[in-house]
Amino acid sequence: MTPFSYARAGDAATATGLGMAEGAKYLGGGTNLVDLMRETIERPDRLVDVTGLSRMIAERDDGSLMIGAAVRNTAVAEHQAVRERYPVLARAILSGASGQIRNMATVGGNILQRTRCAYFYDDAARCNKRVPGAGCDAIDGFNRTHAILGASPACVATHPSDMCVALAALGAVVHLENTAGARTLPLVDLHRLPMGRPEVETLLEPGELITAIELPPLPWAVRSTYRKVRDRASYAFALVSVAAVLDRSGDGMVRDVRLALGGVAHKPWRAFAAEAALRGRPASEACFRAAAEAELADAAPLRDNGFKIELARRTIVAVLNELAGETA
Amino acid sequence: MTTIRDAAQKLMQTAIGLAPERWLPGGTPDPLIGRHGAIGSSVPRIDGPRKVKGEARFAAEVPAGNMVYAALVYSTIARGRIATLDTDATQAVPGVVLVMTYRNAPRMAPPALFMSDPRAAGASSLPVMQDDTIHWNGEPIAVILAETQEQADHAATLVRVTYTKETASTSFDAATAQAHRPDSVLGEPAVIEIGNAEAALAEAAHQIDRTYHTPRHSHAAIEPHAATVWWEADGRLVVHDATQMLNGTRWTLAGIFGLKEEQIRILSPFVGGGFGGKTLWNHQILAIAASRLSGRPVRVSLSREGVFRVSGGRTTTRQRVALGARADGTLSALIHTGIAAMTAYNNCPEQFSFPARHLYAADSFKLEQKVADLDMVANTFMRAPGESIGTFALESAIDELADSMGLDPIELRRRIEPVKDPTSGHAFSARHLLDAYARGAERFGWSARNPTPRARREGEWLIGMGVATATYPYYRMPGGAARITLTREGQARVAMASHEMGMGTATVQVQAAADRLGLPIAHVTFAYGDTALPPGTIAGGSSQTASIAAAVTAASEKLVPALLKLVGNDSPLAGLRAGDVEARDGGLGHRSLPERFESYASILSRANRDEISAEAEAPMPLEVQKYAMHSYGAQFCEVRVNAVTGETRISRFLGSFDAGRVLNPRTAASQFRGGIIMGLGLALTEETLFDARTGRIMNPSLADYHVPVHLDVPQIDVIWTDSPDPHAPLGAHGIGEIGITGVGAAVANAVYNATGRRIRDLPITLDKLL
Ligand SMILES: Cc1cc2nc3c(=O)[nH]c(=O)nc-3n(C[C@H](O)[C@H](O)[C@H](O)COP(=O)(O)OP(=O)(O)OC[C@H]3O[C@@H](n4cnc5c(N)ncnc54)[C@H](O)[C@@H]3O)c2cc1C
Ligand code: SF4
């Protein structure tokens, strides 16, 4: 670990003031950042601890839910409104990491956690994300856990978060702030695809702090779920995951649907194509399959991860079947 | 290798005359076999309370005044030379005390390779940091000592190094083209051929000919490797190590540093899991060298990454099993051949062909092991090396044969049960495999299995059952001595430099010594984990319990005559000889005259002695020369395979073991279960990702190297036949390793029964089942 200074911010203004400095990084629970600092993959000069900020979960009059960026993952998953109104989110969080890590991890940190690509973690390897222009050792190496959608010749890594997949499906909005002011951004737009610049992972401006996420009122999200497929029963990142919210009308048609995939791309992948293929169509297995096909039409396998295409197809269908059965 | 075989042979011959009658082939069994006392009862671990309270000190916790902390820098190429090495920035970090590289490391002899001498403990014979040559990706190239661990770790990241790369052998597939037979496989021939197995196979009515792959595994004991070391002013060396080879480590270090063994003391009272990995690797040697250079005590505690890079694990193999059978299931041919990756500097060919040498009857055999040389960290022993993955291949093939013949796999094994060891021709000392099968089948409900694959389904889950044989040899290591001290208070202290790695060694030895001496267990202590004590044998090959018991028995046999010499004419024991008496009720008594008894306390106080000691070496393990001595088991598994995602979850598991007399059901159950859990990792999740382009291990962390977590492990039922082996001390066999054997095949066979898919390539990950 490279030496750094540490400051604890009491409010957002102090945090963003400190966070604007070159080489500064915000510190949440540290479960990802500190690991990367130990590996010297991250070498911030200054850590601005933001775990003291906005630890509130507030239900607003319009039915939306505001979750402070410093709220711990466990607290989000346990919150009654989350469990009852957005079960997909509670399930996604609880499927991630371990109890201990979720107790430490914050919402802001979870959103901005970095890829688990083994070559990114090992500074003996070539990695465009770590050293722009160096090359990518994953493309011809171990890439069983890598992307099938939206990858580029520069980078084939995935975003590892479970929580973000649920947030993407729910249409969450991220609240941001820096010394220049505050703004909001849909979560699905926050993360970038790698294209030619995998080192730029988000649309965040310098020093921008996540202050909260906002879940829109989505009454039909009570019928939502998350399914994570992984290499062991617990404590493993998703190979493929599916977050889904389904609104089925009485006549068996899909009135509305939200679908997002994890473990398949450089960002939490909102399955817009599948959603479009489903809206107004029968909630049947055949339509679910066609929707999955539509979403995966451009999926491209690497050496080790071709199975993910079939796995994603099957998991999407199974999850939609399950929700359709529930609402029947 | 030949040297060790010859030496062992000579030792055996001279030892024949010294062995006690009852262990000589045909001799009488250990009298304790039939006795019910402390042995056989569920005594809780005596080290438990200290561990729970945090009072048990592990190697990385031993305090030392003025101590510095070590960090290692690992090479990032597999083969070549260091071209430039810049440590200026490292030296400049506050708190840094020493930067050691090949340039300033003291001259050290290469470690003596394990098995090159009975006392050697080196995991590899490569010299340690003696020049600029790189031998594997991850080899330590610098040691940084600093006042704090954080300073050392940071300074280590500032070492700047460039390399001149040389072509390295890092692809197993490529290296197999030059695979060759090793001189021996742990002292056994690399090849055994009986009859013409290929011809018999070709003519057989039923044939199975399959290739199986098993990956690398890394050790993941809860305690990463560590040592705290210092040099005394008089030049003596003290090493607090986490080791399963105390005396071997001392002898080997003496050779490396040019010391006499008496100048070195190794202590290792607690080891947080060994499994074959806690032997002599680079880190201890480097810490000792750096301590000498700096004049300060040094603590080296490997990071998890360090464990993956510096200490090896189970190697990868490609195995062929071919079976030729007649219509009745009996085998005309059994072929088990294959290749394991190894280095040119170690000797661990992963004895995967051993199970096939002893398990089943066949008319002809072809059993052959080869190795392919790679540039990688030396592979090593890992819980049932060979047998764990050898049974995966063999027991999968047996299942394939049974399935192809429409036979129940247990029934097939009944038909090929041998009457004597199929390759050596020796009589079995004790073999109750079919009994273990019968009991296991009954308790597991095997008869409910539908032999047709894919026949049982609950929702998305396909359910299947599988079974496989477990087997592991009985070993007792030569050498080793125990000392028994009896006090006037009627207490006994037993001492031997042996190892407690969490198995319950100390507990079981207290039980055994209590019965041997006729004392309650509360009156017996067992001292271990220190080379200042009489020499122990290695904690490996599941041999330690029997090895210690044999030495304690030998010491007790010296103690009894010494005690009788002390009794005066007034003693009820007056005039009796050792053969007339037995130890009982805290003293000695005539075997058939109850009134002729005197307590130890009385004997010693009458003789005006505070205590009396006897020390003796264990006799040579001649029992294995005459008998085929093995443990067995039947592993039963029920899996659920998700038809949508291919995820495999174990829903039930039962191990039914035939492993001699069980000395302590509580510690035994834990060993069996722990072995099975490790076997589930081998079956489903564990794989060290070795990048064939660079020879680099790409998942050196427990986030990415998947051992089973709680949710992966169902309730595991373990039962045992508890049948004593009349030719083993205490009637017992080692039980540390048998549990992992057969598990891989039991799972794979269950997966086949659930899905109709044969997975011959471990681990059974979901992508292979989609
Ligand atoms: C062994 C292991 C297994 C795991 N398994 C899973 C899993 O299965 N599924 C899963 O989803 N996750 C998993 N995780 C990842 C875990 O969810 C993340 O580490 C965690 O969510 C990060 O949160 P944190 O608060 O600790 O972030 P930190 O480590 O503190 O920070 C992460 C990043 O976010 C930035 N940051 C933090 N807060 C803010 C803020 N308010 N504004 C702007 N930037 C901010 C930091 O600067 C840093 O770049 C696992 C982690 C480990 C170590
Ligand atoms: S996939 Fe991306 S993160 Fe991984 S090595 Fe390539 S560039 Fe780096």
C-alpha cells in the first residue's frame, strides 16, 4: 500500500471540497478500494471517508425512495420498504459477497466497485484499464467470467455488482454532487462501455460524489426478483444474473417489464431490447425466449465464456416464467 | 530416489531383530486392541479451550524483542534472469532495515529434497536466492525487513526489476509430449505390468477406455504459512514455524546454513492446518538468512497470494483408465496410466495410480505414471496426494463400466473384490470394504436409487445418487522416539516432537498413553511440537498416530522393567518380571493375581525417587512389508443439478469407512468430514488458474480460488466399521486423508445419474453441464 492521508468528511460540502484534489478518492466501507490499494492497483494520495454522510433511507411523498450513499448494503436489504416494495433489490444485495462484507459496504462504494478481472488485479499482467494502451491479457487468457455483451477489443471485463443490476432494472437515479454543483443521472447511464477507453468507467466528473440513489415509485415492482447463477452456493460473483420486474395484465399479456443482466458486460446491462420485445406480448415461455434471443443477438463469446450466452438465455426465461407464474 | 530405497531396505533388515514380536508378521496383536478404556471414547480436544480463548500461539504470533517484519517480492516471469534490479526507493522507505536480494543474501547450500534422505524436508532442491536466475513465476527475488509489516509491504512494492526472459515450459499440454517416467513414485515403481493388459482389453466383452483431467489445487489452510525466527548470541538458531516436519526441517536447515542439528531448535506447537503444505519452503529459509544479515528477529507471514506463489499444491494430471470385463463383471484388464506436471527440482509425481494397485482383482494390469517437467512452483503433497484424484479417475471408470453393463455399481465392486493384494500378492491385514459398502448403502438408502439417468426431478432440479470407493494406505514412518516420565504423584508426561495441526493428535495420544500406562487421562500430558523433545516423524501420509503410538509403546516396554528394578523385596511385585505384569489402575499388577499390585506412586516413593523416565525408538514398520495395509470407505452422494443453470448442489453425503479401530469418535468424525468437504471442493469448485502463457497463477486469493463455503456443504453423515487391524499399533489406521478419496468420483457419478452427463474433467462447473 502506498502512503496516503486520511480525512473524514462530516458533510457533502466538506467531502467534495477535499475530493476535488488531484489524487483524492472517496472511501466507503473500503471493501474494494482498500483491497486494490493493498495490491497498489489504486494509489490515492488522499482518502476522504464519506461513511459519515447521508445514512438515511427516506420514503418521499411521491412514492419514491431515497437511499443515502453511505447506507450499508445490509441496511438497504433489511429495510422494510425495500423488502416489500422492491424485493428485487433486497434479493440482489443479499446474493452478493458475505454478511461481513455487506455490513461494511456502502451503496456508493457498491456502485463504483471495480471489475474482478484477474489481469486487472495483477500488475504483472497487461491491462488497458490499469495502464491505458498496455494491451489486454484477458482477451486470450482466462476469461470465463468476462463479458459477452458490449465488450471491445480494448477490454472485455465485467462490472461485478449484484445490487446495480437490480438498480438498473428499477430505473434508479443517482444523485451526484461536486463543488460545481449537484445533478442526477440514471444509473444505467452512469457506467460506460469500455470502447477504446476502458480506464474511464463512468460518466462522473472530477471529484463527483454519489450522495444518494433514488428509486422511482414503481408499484408493480412488488413482483420482482433476482436470480444469480454462480460457481458456488454463496460468496461468489455472478456468472450471469437476472433482475426482473413484471407487470402482467389479467389477460396474460405483458403490460410492462424491466429486465437487467449482471455478469455479462462492463456495466449493469439493462435489457432494453428484450423489454421492447415483451411489452404488449403474451407472457408466455415462447415470448420470453424470443425476448432473450433479441437481447443476446449481438452477444459475442470469448475463449472460455461462450456458455454464458446460453446461460443468460435460460436464466432470463426461467426468471420471467417464475414471475409470470407468481402473478397468474 | 534409489538411495532412499536402498537405505530404507538396509534399515529394515537391521531392524527386523529389534522389532517387538507382536508386530512382526504373524505376531500377536497389540494388547490394547481389545481393551476398552480411554481409547475409543469421545474425548474433546485438549487444545480446544486454549484455541477458543485465543491463548494458543501460532508461529506468526510468537513475540520476540526487537523484531522486524518481512515482505517478499515475487518474480513475474517463469524463467530467465534478472537484468536490472533497483532497490534505492525501497531502501529509502522509513522503517526499512534490510533489503536482501541475490546480491547480498548469505551463501546457502540448496535444500535437501524431501525423500533424497530420510531426514530431508525440502519441497524443492533449488538454491534459494543465490543468483540472478528465475525458476518459476512467483519465485521470491527480494526480502524487505522493516519495523512494521505495513512499511515492509509498501517498500516491497517499490522494488524495480527487469528480466531477460528465457523460453519457459509453462504449458502442460505441450510438456506432455516429453513426459518421462520418474525414477520411482514415492519409492514404488513408476510402472507395474502384469500380463498383457492392452491385449486383454482389446478382447474383452465389455470395455471402457476413458481419459480424465484433474486441475491444479492450491493449499488454503486457514493459517497462511508463517515463521518467527532469530539467532541467539552463541550462533544457535530458533525457528517458530508452522510445520508438519519438525525434525526434517531442522536437519535440512542445518545443511543449508552449515550448522549442527543441535544448534537449531524448531518449535511448532500449533499449526493452523497442514494438509501436506506446511513443509520447508523458501520463506523460512529467507527469513533465517535475513535475520542473520540484519541481526534482528524476523517474522515472515505470507499473504494469501504469497501462499499461492511460494508454496505449491496438488499438480494437474491427465489420466487414462481402461477396463476390460467379462459378462459377469470380473476384470480381464485394468489399465491406469497418466501424466502429472512436476518440476525438475522436486519429487512429487502425484501417485494417482496407487489405488488401482490395490483395490480390485483383474487378470492383467498396466499401471504407469509419467511426469512432464514444467517451470512452476514445486508441486507438493495435498491431502491424499494421488489417491484423491486417482480415485476420481478409477472410480468414475468403474461406474461407467457398471452402467454400460447394466450392473449396480456396488454389485460390480463385489464381483471384483480381491482375496489378496492384486499386484503385490500380499495378504490384506484387514479389509472390510464390502462391509463398509453394505452399511453405507443401508443407511443412505441406496436401494431407492433409480439406475436410469435423469429419472428423478423436482421442479428445476435433477436428482441423482452416486457412489465410489475411498482408499488410502496405512503408513507408519520409520524412526521417531518417545519419552515417558512417571512421577511420584502418579502422573505421566509423554514427549515426542510431533505435530498438532488441529487433528487431535495430542488428545488421542493422551488417551493411548493413559490406557498403555493404566492411568486416567487427567494424569497424562503429551508434549510435542519442539525439536528439544525426542525426535518425531513427519505428520504426513496419515501416519502420525500409529508412528507415535509405536514409539510410546516401545518406551513403555522400557519403563516397566525399569520400574520393576526399583521395587524392593517388600513390594507385592517383588520377583516379578516384565512379562508377568501389566499396567493397570495407576500402577503395575500381576496379569492374573489381582492382589499382586503396586501403584506407581508407591513404587517411586518406596524407592525414594521423584520420577522415572524411559525413552525408546519405535521399531521399524515391518508390518507393511508382509501385509497389504490400507483403509477403505464407501462414499455416497446425492446431488441436485439445476436443469436450467447447470448448478450442482450436494444435498446429502455419507462416508462409510473401514479404517481400523477408531480411537476417538469425535476427532475421527471431524477428520472424515473435513476430508469429505475438501473432496467436495475438489469435485465442484477448486482450480488453480495457471496461465499457460506466463506460468503465472491468476487466482491467488480466496475470493477467486473457490473452496466450499458453508452453503455448499450439506449435513455429512459418517460411519465406520471400527474393525481393528491386528497388525497395527492400537489396531488403528490413520484417518486424516481417507475422507477426501473417492469424493470426486462419488459426486461425478451422482451427477451422471442425475443428468446423464459424464464429466471427466474436474471441477464439475456448471458450464460443463449446460
Ligand atoms: C471477497 C469479496 C466478494 C464479493 N462478492 C460480491 C458479490 O458477490 N456481489 C457483489 O455485488 N459484490 C461483491 N463484492 C464487492 C462488494 O460488494 C464491494 O466491495 C462493496 O460493495 C464496495 O463498497 P464499499 O463501501 O466497501 O466501497 P469502497 O471500497 O469504499 O469504495 C469503492 C469505490 O467507490 C468509491 N466510492 C465510495 N463511496 C463513494 C461515494 N459516495 N461517491 C463516490 N465514490 C465513492 C471509492 O472511491 C472506490 O473507488 C465482494 C467483495 C469481496 C471482497
Ligand atoms: S479485460 Fe479489461 S480489465 Fe481485464 S485485462 Fe483486459 S483491459 Fe484489463
